Amino acid sequence: MRELALHILDITENSVSAQAKHVEISLDVDFERDRLVIAISDDGCGMDEEMVKKVCDPFTTTRKTRSVGMGLPLFKYSAESSGGSFSIRSEKGKGTRVQAEYRISHVDRMPLGDFGGVVLQLITMHPEVDFRFSVKNGERSGQLDTAELKEILGDTAALNEPAIRNFLREYIEENLVSLYGGGL
Amino acid sequence: MKSLEELRALREKMKSQTDNRSVAGSDETVIKVGMATCGIAAGARPVLDALLDEADKRQLHNVSISQTGCIGMCRMEPIVEVFKDGQKYTYVLMTAEKARKVINDHVVNGNVCKEFLIGEN
């Protein structure tokens, strides 16, 4: 992975595979403390304690096509190799929360990348899931709740209409991405 | 600043226009992009964006573009599967430029981009 945004996409795809109906994704930027925190929590099927222990081992996966799963190990590595930390909490039947913390100024910290693009992709490719995105930078914060979008639109198929996509792209840019200035 | 009120207005405006999509029938082309860890790491996101953008530019109404999980050949990612005319075409090692060519040549004009198909790699 070349961008942290791609990790967010990848880990959130796990939530969707775990039949999550609500997924919360938050990005907390704190330049003063030199900290960036990414958290993804869902109400999917969750994991038992034993699975949580070995889930960051690359040779653990639930998929059938291969016996390796690199998503979580790579995410963990990205945080731990840049002076940060990583944690995962899960409860069977309740859901999972994954959190990664980075030192913004660390030389090995990956750039955040196209976070707005990832947000748009998640919203339009998984219309059946309710996402709540929040970005915080010091005092300023912005939210996007897709349940609200769907209520306005009436039906989820409209999310993929080009005119709606363009609106959402700009909305995400103005309400989420602009909060941290885009280049992070 | 964009507000959700604008979205409501946009939606009302769209409802009053005739929906071309509802007439799409059995000639629909289905395109799937592998979006598991392997695909994402190999660059599947720009490929998906390029497909959506090109389909929008050309006003293609009978094309459905979506993502799927791991297709099983991680070293060939990004992989794009095109289901057209009852056949499945597997394009491998894709890039955004190749994806645009597939839309133009294959989906629109019916000429399969043989050089990107899995058998050729």
C-alpha cells in the first residue's frame, strides 16, 4: 500500500464482508501533538478472543481463495514503523474496532493519500451499508452520515448517478478533506 | 459550502428527467474490479475510478460497474472482469489507461483488447 487511505479502504472492506450494517470511520489529526489517529469500528459479526490474537498474523484469513491475509498485518506495520501504535478489539456478535496511531512527522509515515476518493468509493460501492465518516483537526470537525444521504435520495441506486457522484465528491472535499488541508 | 439541501434539490431535478437507465435490458455489460488487499495494493482504485469516469463521459447507460473481492490470482492484479454477450473476459495487470481503452474498444465498439487478456500474459 502506498497511502493510508488505501488501508482505510481495505480494512473497511473487511467490515463489509463481516456483514456490518453501520461502520464508523474517523480521522483525528492533531498537529500540535504530532499525532494522526485512524479508527474504524463496525457492528459486523466480530471475532472470538482466539481469532483476535492471531488475526495480525499474515497466515490467518477467512477467505477461501488463498491462505494468506495481508490487510491487517500491513495496516499494523504501517503504524508501528512510524512511531505509532495499533490496536484491535472485537467481540463475537457485536463488532470490531481497529485503531492505528501515527506520528505525523515520522519519516516512514505513509502519506494519507486520496481519502476523499476512498470515502466516495465506499459510499457508492456499498449502498446497503450506513457509513459515518468524521474528520477532526483540533477544534474543527466535519461529518458525513450516509443514512442522511439515503433518506434524501429515497433509493440507494441514485448514489451511482453521475450527477449525484459529482455532488458527493465536492461535498466530501469541502466538508471532510478541507479540514486537514488535503495534503497530509 | 455544499449542503445537503442542494442534494435534495438535485434529486428533485433528476426525478423530473426521464430515466434512461430503466430501458437497459439484456444487453447490459457487467464490469467487476477486484478490490481485496491484493487488488488495492496493486492499484485497483485508479482503475475503478477510470472505468466509472469513462462510462460517465460516454454516457453509457447499459454498463454496471462494481467491485468484488479477491479473484484468486493476486499477482495478476489489478484484475477487471467484463461480462458481455454471454462471455467473460478477464483483463489482468490493469492500469487506468488500459481501463479507458477497454471501455472504448471493447465495451463501446465490441473489439476485445486481446493484449490485456489473461491468456496473453
